[in-house]
Amino acid sequence: MVKHHPPAEFLTEYAAGVLPVAQSACVAAHLSYCQRCRHIVERLEDIGGAHFEQLDPQPVGDSMLDRVLARLDDPEPLRYARNEASDDRLPGLLDRLINGDYADLAWKRVTQSLSISYLKTGDLEHEFALYRIAEGGKIPEHTHGGSEMTLVLSGGFSDEVGEYHPGDFIVREGWDKHTPVALEGEECICLAVLDAPLRFTRLRHRWLNPLIKLNAG
Amino acid sequence: MYASRSDRYLSATWWRKQPRAPRPQHKTVASGTCQRGEGLTSGAKRSSPWVKVRIVPRLPGFFRHFAPLIKAFALSGSSLSATHADELVQEVMLKVWQKAGGFNPEKAAASTWVYTIARNCRTDMFRRLQKFDTPLASDDFELESEEEESFIVLHTRRGSERVRELMGELPPDQAQILAKVYMEGKSHSEAAAELDLPLGTVKSRVRLAIQKLQALMEA
């Protein structure tokens, strides 16, 4: 049961189609876990439908109708099938981006218990990355210059505020300090969308900061 | 009675009579159906010839109702040229046609359904025009939704009608911002800049509107 959800403003921007692609992908991945938010998004899309219906109609000629009718037999666009080897529980969208198994990704080791793999979404302002934390492992205390969205994909972690399991969506803003610790028993994989690189706050880890850049794109 | 003008065009006629096309099962996609590349599959299954026989005669009515709205949507926020707006109308109409088998009138209002297709096509068109390079198309964001219990479906359909009623009751300042966000495709911060309002004000107006919605949904 998913307990932590995106704030309404993200769901609204998602339903209106104005959320940047990396954030949008993170919200969509949460929706695949969470029926509550799916229903909210449906209602939020109804706001769009209601506005749409009240737009001032703009004239469209019948010749355009003929053009549409003539194109009905055009071949439909091809769509990607789900990778057969992939994890069933993974949202389809992430499956597309990961394209295979976690093990096939390029993992960059940051500390003994934390590795990061950057995925390409085309979003130039947001980094879209998978964080892999060894069971019981800790991410050293850090802050973010901007905002961070996190979605738990497998395993779980806890921080100063609570405990999170697959499907849980967590937003941290600005200079909130936190120290996530993976739960015992299973390694934790999270999706994190950042608009500024994370910054370690303890002296012992600060030397890593210059090495961590925002990997947007 | 129909909840709206748009529903009248689609009510109890061709949408409902179509058999519900089975959702493509990823697991069962035979590799033989991939024609142009590994892992790609055609969505063509959805429009069987039978569906075409039912839909084609209805398309003109549907087109005359929705095409002018789609064009208005394309032009709102005046970010697309008239040529691109016309192109968008065609793209949306073709998508409607391709997806017709997946539309469930009990789950969503017709206007909402067309709106979501237009929204996705517009996002993709913006990205194409800006040469924005992403591996994701907005269709990829569609959920592989499961079959839902009928009482939930009923609940969501009623919810959709209530949302529409509510929209008429919102104070103008809240309605104005929602229109900017939804129709003109502006983010909260872009809407704030255009209306010369602090971002916090925009966010709180949206939040107020959404809270009313939520209260209604839970009532």
C-alpha cells in the first residue's frame, strides 16, 4: 500500500501536460503503483476536458475532414513492446528507459554503499537517475540546492521523517537535510529526479561534492 | 440527459457498441509482429474492419464538433502557427481514430478523452518543433490500466460530471489560472510571470480549486 504521494500541484501540472519530462516520468511511474493518484489525475484531467469544451471554436474547413478521412488507412505508429526479460513490477515507462536489467546499466560508485546510474530523458534541467543503496547502507547526510523527487522502486529506506516502500513518492525542497538509510534485508533502488546536484554536509564527505555534477539531459 | 454537448455526439451509439478491444498484452507480443525494428509492435489490432464500418459514417459529426475545439486549443497561448494548428487537428483526429477501441465512455467524458489526446499531441509537437531530443513520446506515459471494478467505474463517471459542475462555480481568479495552465500549457511559474503574480499566489489559487474538487469527490 502506497503511503506517500506527490503534492497536488505536481499532479495538476502532470494532468495539464506542463511538467518537465523527467518529473513527468517520475510522477507517471508513481501512478503505476497508486490507484488513489490515478483517480485524482483522472479528475484533474476532467478540469482540462471542461475547459476544452468551453473554448471558442475556431473555423475548420471541410477540406480538412477529407484529408483526415484520406489518411485513416495510414499505418499506425509502431510502439515499443515491453522487454520480455525485464522485471514485471517495473513501470512500463522506466522499463523503456532502462531497457534491460539493472545489472546492465552503467553504475557509478559514489560511496561504499551508494551507486548511481544516470538515465537519459532529454530533459536539460533535470537529472533522472537510479540510486542503488546496499541493504542497511546509508547515504551520507546531504542537502539539495533545488528540489528532489524520489520514488522507491524496490526495497525501501527510512530517513528523519519516515519509512518508504515501493511506490512511495517523496519530495524534498531546497536545504532540507536528510540521511536516508536503506532497510535491512534487501538492497534499495530509487528513482531520483533533481534540478540541482546533491551536496554532502558532513566534513568527512564534503570532498566528494566537486565530483558530483548535475547529469541532466 | 447528457452531461454535455460533446457527450451527445458520442452517447450510447458507436462508442458503446464497439466490443471492448482487448488491451495488448506485452507478454504475448510475438516477435514475428515486429516489422521495422526489434521490440516494436503495431497498434493496428485495435481498429478491426468492423470497427471501421461503424466509425467512418460517424466521423464527420464528431469532426465538426471537435475539430474547431482542437484548433482553438492549438491556438490558445498563441504558441503554434495556423499551419501547425491545422496539422495538430489532423494528428489528433487520427489518434482519436486509432484509439477509439480503447475509449470507455463509462470511465471518462468524451471531452476529457479528446482533451488528453490533444494535450499529448501538442506536447509532442512542441518537442518536435524545438528539436527536443527525448526517447519518450507522450503516449509512453499512458498507463497500462487494469480492468476496474464496475462500482469504481460508476464512481469515476459521476466524479467527472461533478468536476464539470464545479468548474462553473469557481471564482474567476482561480478559473483564470486553471485555464492558463490547462489550455495554454503554462507551468505555474510561467502563469505567475504572465499574470504578474507571485508564484505562491498562483500555487495557492490552484490548491484552493483542487481542494474544492477533492471535497466534492469525497462527498
